Amino acid sequence: MKHVLKLLLYAALGFTIAYLVMNSDVRQQLMTGNRWVPIALLVIAVLTTVFAIYKYFQLRSMATVKGSDEDAMEQRKYRKFVDLTLITQFSTVIAVLALGMGAIMETPVWHLLAGMITFITAFIFQLLTPALTKLIYPERSLPDVSDKHYADKLLAISDEGERHIMLNGLYKAYVSTSSLLFIALVVLVVYSVFTGNTQILGMFLIAAILLISNVQYGLSIRNR
């Protein structure tokens, strides 16, 4: 019953969001093709990518630094590593969005080139970031990021406290992602019905991702 009530709540929230979008200036501005949207996204992507590069080299330079209070220094490195991970992920997503909207709205070539360069740069640093863990924790036998069993090996060498933190974070991310995907699916359905601009491909993609993630999670805990 609790699960059903949650689904109904998400459906109502999705319907409300779709209704507000369709009856607000946001939809009108996007439909008229204002150029400020992809440009603003590109500026944000460039700024966050530059900031990510700065944070990457900052963390790399302090990775081997030892302080008088080792616990405080390790905590500082850990927080900077998490911040860097979030920044690189954010910049990569925004860069893709800026590039995609620029292509859809047929922005000038310079915009597309800048978006592509920004995306490639952000993506490269997103790939490089996990490798810093070996510099931060040289005393630990951390697996290579390229290892296909990286997640399993990382959990195996982690202590109980670290596992609890990781699994707690992953579970929260799973719950929020499933909820947001369901809301997005409802928004696309309502939007397609009321505007006649069908979003069938997007609906199928979101539904497929939602089903695959739920089935994968269900089977992983069922077979334990």
C-alpha cells in the first residue's frame, strides 16, 4: 500500500510539473527558440569545467602531502575528491545539454565546436578523477578503474564503515533516480497528450531504464 501511494504521489507530481510547464513562459520561450538557453548552458559548462580542472590539479598536488594531523588531512582530501567527482559529472552533463540544444536550435558553428571541446575536456577529467585515489591512498591496494570487477574489488577491500557509507549513498541514489525517472515519464506522457507533440522515443527510453534498474536491483537482493 505504501509503495502504491508513493507511485500515485509521483504521478500527481509529474502531472503538476507537466501542467505548469505547458502553461508557463518556459515552454513558450523554448518553443520560440531563444538563443540564450544554449549559450547560458555553454557558459556554465565552460566555467564548471575550468573549475574542475583547477580542483583536479589542486587535489593532485596535495595527494601526497602529510600534515601534523593525519586524520584531518585524510578527511580534507576525501572531501575534495568527492567535490571534484561531483563537479566533473556536473560539467559533463551540462556540456552535453549545451551541445545538444545548440544542435537542435542550429546555433553558429563556434557554439557547437566550443560545446564539443568542453564536453571532451570535462569527460576526460571525469575519467582521470578516479585514478587519484591511488595517489591519495598509496598504502591501500586499490583496484584499477579500468578493471571490469572494479566495484566488487573496491567493496572487498573496504572496511565495514566504508561499505555502509557507500551502500547507503548508492541506495539513496537508486531511490531518487527511480522516483525522478517515473516523474519524467509521467511528464512526457502528459505533455504528449496535451500538446500533440509525441515524445514516444523518450518515453520508451525512460521506461526501459526504469525497468532495467528496478529489475537489476530486485534480482541482486533476491539472490543473496
